[in-house]
Amino acid sequence: MGSVSCVAAWESRRAYDPGVQEPQVIDLERLRFSPTAWLFEGVKFGGIQATSFIVATPPGRGVGLHVHPYPEVFIVLKGEATFRIGHQTIEGHANQILIAPAQTPHGFTNTGTEPLSIVSIHASDHLVQEFLED
């Protein structure tokens, strides 16, 4: 019984996103955004409704305050960082997920001694981002 509903849900999703018909393998180098970041925008790969950054930030470096019209989800894979999300300062580290609400200024700095590895997820098929002054 459970497998029938899973199949129905799967068929429903396939009907929703007709742009992706076959598996895709994408080399990260094709997504190079900067020396320390790679950007996947779903609009470029069949209209997938997701965008993500993969970052490897050296100690002492980070991303300045910025906003998006949607929430941003940070998955910290390795290292530690100080996040500014709104008026809060949050210490994040490997094996944590942090969420910045939509329209909330946020940024981070690698406060550890090793490269910071983060995947951030954006609920949009393309990046919409406005940098702010501190």
C-alpha cells in the first residue's frame, strides 16, 4: 500500500518538472563562481526549483551581509564559523544546519583553523541576492 502512494507521488513530481527527463552529472568545475565557491542554479539544468552554493572558505574569510527574498539554508559540513543572521550572532560548526529567514541580512566568517565547507540551499531556480553595507 505504501509503495503505491510513493509511486503516485513520484509520477506527480515528474509531471510537475518536465524539464528533467534523464539523470545528469555535472562536474563542479563547470559551476565555478569564485576561487572558493561553486554555484548551481537549477534554471540552467532543466528548470529545477533550487539553487545552491558549495563553498570552501579559508580561515578568516567569509561572505558579507546580504539578503534574499527567500530563506537560505546553510549545511555546515566541516569547520566552524560565526554567522550574523539578523541581529543575532551565532556560532556554527560541522554537523549543524542554520537557516536565515527571507529578507533577513546574513553573512558568515570562518573563525576556525581549517577551511570551512558549507552547502547553502536557496528555494529558487536562480540566485537572487543583494549585498548590504555593514
